[in-house]
Amino acid sequence: MTATAPSRRRWWVLGILTLSQLMVVLDVTIVNIALPSAQAELGFADDGRHWLVTGYALAFGSLLLIGGRLSDYFGRRRMLVLGLVGFALASALGGFATSFETLLAARALQGAFGAVLAPAALSLVATTFEDRTSRIRAFSIFGAVSSAGGAVGLLLGGVLTEYFSWHWSMFVNLPIAAVALAGVGLISKQAIVDKKKLDLPGAFTSVVGMVALVFGLGNAEQGGWLDFWTLAPMAAGLVLLTLFVVIERRSSNPLLPIRVIADRNRGAANLVGFLVNGGLFGVFLFSTYFLTEALGYSPLETGLSFVPVVLGIIVTSALVGSRLAARFGPRYLIAGGALLAALGLAMQTGTSPSSTFVADLLPGLIVYGLGLGIVFGRLQEAATAKAESRDIGVASALINASHEVGGAAGIALISSLAAGAAAALLASAPQSSAAAVTVESYHAALWVAVGLYVLAALVSLILFRSGTIEVDPDAEPVLGH
């Protein structure tokens, strides 16, 4: 083997890992555009659409910490394989679904196996790249995939629904998983870093607490923030998560060691990820409504409308972000990226049913994507940098969990406030058209997301340390020989 072979191989490994991550993140949104077709064929009620989106996030977000610890306990490559196979089988079940219940079960299973897959992939990226230059570049590429995946899901969902059927929004994961599995052999087997007994009390309180919290947040859109099924589950979730923290502080082998979240940069990365994804999920959801209901776009046209966001993310994350990261730390880069994303959204608040894509939407979408690209690559890096070898899996899971829970919370918050804006418009102008109501909701959603991004920028400036992120010299390699 030549001296350059290991260096070349690790980039192939990165390709496998980013492909695995893409499958997980695009499934957050790929069903959005396919839902009307699925509903027409399966005949479920309108409120079922909500749970087909939330069910995935519910299983994913609540099980991520356990998934991360399992990577440390059983081995990262082994969990990567398990996640890929399980995700593919769950996708096949959803593709062949002939009832709402089967499709919902498939979405929940996708989320559960995604919770195993995502932290394994991210932790392998963190341990594959040892030198600082290549590590920055690797996280920029991986971050671009993570942040662009939601927009790619909307694009792919539109194409598949337009030219094939909604079933292919599920089936498309099978070839992706097959390609990733074919390349797993490039990743060497690793020594198990943690063989201690699993923290079952911590696992129970974290899973049930997260499920209750996300369930309550998901109910807020339809039942309102003062509804019993919003407040009671959220209160129970907060109590259980508080109990989880108490258990983790006292446990000899905690599911989430306090040392993992005590690091200032890591804590900041997770909080910023929570806020930014809250805006991202809500924006994608209401942008879909605006494009289809107010502008009359087809599924394909709606999907193609998100391409500028993807291109903007790629430009700054893979090309610009890595160069800037070598000179500046996450503090100012993430703050600047969040503010740029906020500007891109604010540029779209003047839209109307007569707006044109090129003049009224395209500039803001490009700026939004440029801002997101700067943010996400740096978040992934900050969330895992300097984590001990035994904690890489759970640190990787934590940042993914922050993204999912933030997304669920953001959808609930934005949906509730957007619905309030629409109700206010109808109260003052009962003759308003459906398109006008959709636009009013869309603008309210945009402004809430702008507020979340501005808050994320402030958190970045306050919590992140100044300077660049140093790489842990003891990071273990994961390349085969």
C-alpha cells in the first residue's frame, strides 16, 4: 500500500458516511410534498399528515442519545451497518404500505434506525480525520450534506411524486443504503471503547421525556399552546428530563456524561443547532405551502425552487467555510452565518400571490443557503471536537438530537404563530382569499424564523470561545489496512 493510500481511502470513507447521513436527513422532508398523493390513495384524515412528519422526528430525536451510546458500546461500524440495514427495511415497509397505520409504523422505524445510524456516521467522521486541515474540510463537506439534506428531500420528493408516485419517496432509500453498505468494508473494525453496563434508568427517562416533550410540541399546532394535550406532555417531559439530569450526575456509567455537555463550545453548538433547525424546519414547511397554495406550483416546481438553497449551502460550507474556519473560530463564523440566513428570510417577507420566482424569491433563497452553509459545518465540528474517545458517539448523538428536537419545537412554535396571524387576517378581512391567508401565514413564519436566527447569532457571540478549534491529538483512526 502506498503512503498516499490511507489518505485517499479516508475520503472514500467520508463519501460513505455523508451518503448515510444524506439518507437520514433527507427523510425529514422528503414526504412533505408526497403527502397529498399518499393521503388521496390511503384515505386518511388531514391530521394524519402531521403525524407522518412528526412520527419520524419523534422516534429519531428521542432515541438519539441511546443510539450514540450504543455506538460506543457495540462499535461504530457495527452500528452503522445496523442502521443502514434497518433504515432500508423500514423504507421498504413504507413503500409497500397500503394503510395509514403501516406507513406511520414505517416512519417511526425509520426514525429509530436513523437514531442508530446518524451518531455512528458523525462519530466516524470525527475519528477519521486527525490533522486539522483535513478535519476542517471533512466537517465542511459533512455539514453541507447535513444542512442541504432537508432541501434535497423536498426536491427529490417533488421529482418522485411528479414522475413516479409517493411510494418512491420511501423506495429511494434502498439504493442509497445499498451503495453505502457496499463501501463499509473500507472502514476498519474498532476496539470497543465502553463495555460497562448500560444506564437503563437514564435511557428510560431520556426516551420517555423526549417523546412526551415532542408529542406536546407537536400537538400545539392543532390543539393550541393551552390545550391539555400540549401542556401535560410538555410538563411531564420537562420533569422526566430534569430527573434524567439528576440520574446522569449520580450514575457511574451515565448515558450522557455531564462532561460531554460541560464543554463550553459543545454546549453552544447544541443550543445554536436547536435554534437554527427550529427556523429551518418551519421555513421549509411553510415555504412548501406558499409555493403550492399561493403561487400554484406543481410538486416538481416546488422541489426545484429549493435548489438555490442547496447551491448556497454547498458554496459556503464546502468551498468558503473551510477556508474561513482555518483562520477564525466558530464564534464569529456561526454568528455571521446565522445573521446572513436571517437576512435571506427577511428578503422574502415582501412576497405576494403575484410574486415571481426570479425577482422576488431567488435572491433571498440564495442568501439563506449561503448563511446556512457557514453555520452547519462549524456546528458539527464544535459538537465533537475534543470529546474523549469513549464519548464521541454520544456527543455525535447529542448534536443530532438538538437538531431534531429543535426542528419539532420550531414547527410547533412557527405553526402556532402563523395560524394566529392567519386567524387575525380573517377576523379583520373575512373576504380574504385562500392565497392571501397562505401568504399571511408564510410571512409570519418567516419573521419568527428570523428571530430564531438572530437569537442563535447572539448565543454564538456569548457562549462560543474565541479562536479556532483545536483537534484532539489522541483521536483514533478508523481506516482499514
